[in-house]
Amino acid sequence: MNNLKYITFLSLLFIAMISAIAKAQDANKTIATDLLLKGLLKADKSYIQKHVAKDYIQHNPMAEDGQQGLLKFVDYLKTLKTPMTIKPIRILQDGDLVAIQSEYRMGVKLVVFDVFRFQDGKIVEHWDGSQAFISKTVSGRSMLDGPTQILDKEKTDQNRQLITNFIQDILIAGKADQITTYIGKRYHQHNPAIADGLEGLGAFLKHLQKQKISFSYKKMHNIVAEGNFVLTQSEGEIGGKPKAFFDLFLVREGKIVEHWDVIQDIPEQMPHNNGMF
């Protein structure tokens, strides 16, 4: 009887721990989202001072390092002639990382990925990538539409590994003969220059070859997975110019079925020494 009570106690303790972790993760999602909607949009400096560490590490190529650098960036945003808007579309949580895909308007419409790292309940590091929203796409899909619901949370680790292998085998090592291991017959594309399906991807790569435009991934730096969604942050180059690649994948039944992305130039000079990665 005592053993049964002890096992029951351990079970309840385990459930309580899992519940506490889930609540902490939801809290991080809220903090990260509100940093955009309150801290940046409403220029709420008190929110930033409360939730962003003083030694905050910045990778945005336009903002200075540290909490003070972010506060200065907020001052800069207030000088814009056209008020900025931010509309979060998809939000992922993976351990100490939160990733948000959003529609920004800063005079022009942008697709933006923000990735935040948390430590002890505060945001301590930030990466992002942005690209102008292109209305006319080859696939007919927009750069932001499509599924948003996070499903299959029990497959998070499996899907994270699938995308890690895909980046390494296909995009870095160039093992094109293995691509059907990762991408299924149904493949919806949101990159504005690429059509749906493996045929669309193949046609895009052939176009680059015909135009003698080099295209390569060199290293994956961050990966954020939650259920059926996986975001990767990688560096590489197109046409000899260094690029930051943010790729968001939707996985279903062990295959990649949908893809969104942002490709941003990596400037030679930034207002900090952290680089974009």
C-alpha cells in the first residue's frame, strides 16, 4: 500500500512538473509576442526594461547591442513617417527559444522571422530576418497564408531531426538524389519565386544553373520545432553574396508538405560585433 501511495505521489509530481514547464513555455510566447506588440509598437520602454536582460545580445543588423540598444531602436521607430504595424502569424516554442513569423508594415510590407532566447524568464538574445512581401508569386500562394495550427506535439523531436537531416543532406551536402526521402508528392510552396511540388523546386534550381547563379547553404545555426512546424536559421550565399536563410517547414506523416521562408542580405557592417548568427 505504501509503495502504491509513493508511485501515485511520483506520478502526480511528474504531472505537476510537466504542467509547470508548459505554463513557463506559454509565458515565454506571451512575453516575446508582447515585446513586439507592446515594446516596439507601443514604445513601452517599461515593458522592455522588465522583460529584456540588460546584457541582451542583439543580432539584428540595424539595432545596437544590449537593452539600451533596443531602447534606442524604439526611439528610432518613433521617428518613422508611416506608423509601424506588426501582425504575428505563427508562434513556436522550443526549449529556451521562441520564434515568431509576422507581417510587418514599415512603409512597405515585410515578412519577418524573430527568434528570441530566454534565460531565467527574460529575453537574453535575439535574431531576425526580413524580406519585402511580394504579392505576385509563382505558386499563387502568398508568403504568409496557409495552416497556422500547431499539431502533433508528440512528434516534435522526430520532426526536428527530420528537418536537421534535410538541411544537412539536401541543402548543405547537396544530395539531390535523397530529396524524396524528405519531401512528399504534395508540397506547397510560399517562396514567391518557386512553384509547388518537387517539379517547382527542380525548375527553380535549373533556372539558377542556367543563369550561372551560385546557391548554397553553409551552416544551420538555430532550429525551433514545435509539433508539425520547424523553423531553421542558416547562413549561405546566392550569387556570391552572403545570405541569412530563415526556413519554416510544415511536416505531416514524416514528410515536408509546406514551406515558407525569408532570405536576407548579410551586411558587411553592423552596429554591434555579434553578426547575424
